[in-house]
Amino acid sequence: MGTKIKNIEKAEVFNMQDEVQYQDGQVVSKTLSQNQAVSLTLFAFEKGEEISTHKSGGDAMATVLEGTGKFTIDGKEYILNDGESIVMPAEIPHAVYGQERFKMLLTVIF
């Protein structure tokens, strides 16, 4: 069957936001799982960095772990802070912007 969750220690307590680090002028990602049913990825956005408007084949739930991010879904803007989540529906245009430096966990269900 292979590994279901990768790039992270198993059977150890950890802080999710510590698993991905900021880098100047970049959006950094760390894939934790990816298959035909689900994608689980950590992101660290520097202030002012973005993932431009695109569509996904699955519903994408973003949970902000640290900082403040701006999410644009079908033209409407949402500002999320630590602990807040939003679902970006499948096949609807969306974008993510570092309003401030922020980290998020993205779960996509296909």
C-alpha cells in the first residue's frame, strides 16, 4: 500500500506550523499526502506573495495556522487569521495572497 502520510515523523507530537518555514520572496510548500482522493499540503507565504487565480478539481479547505491570508473565491475576498478555515469549492476560480506572512494547511478532497 505504501506510505499514506509522508515528510513528517509518525507517532510524535508536533506543531503543524513548525513543519514548513518562511523563505524571502517565496511561497513554500510541503506535501504531506497526495493521491487520487486527497491532497494534504502545508504552505508558508511571505507577505505579498501569492498563488494566482486557478481552479481545482476538488473541494479545497484551507486552515490558517499562523498569520493572516487573503483568499479570493469567485471574485469575493476573505481575510483569515490564525485558526480560521474556508472551503474553496471545486471548479470555482480562487487565489491565495499573503496579506501578512502566514502559514496554512490545505486539504483537497477529490
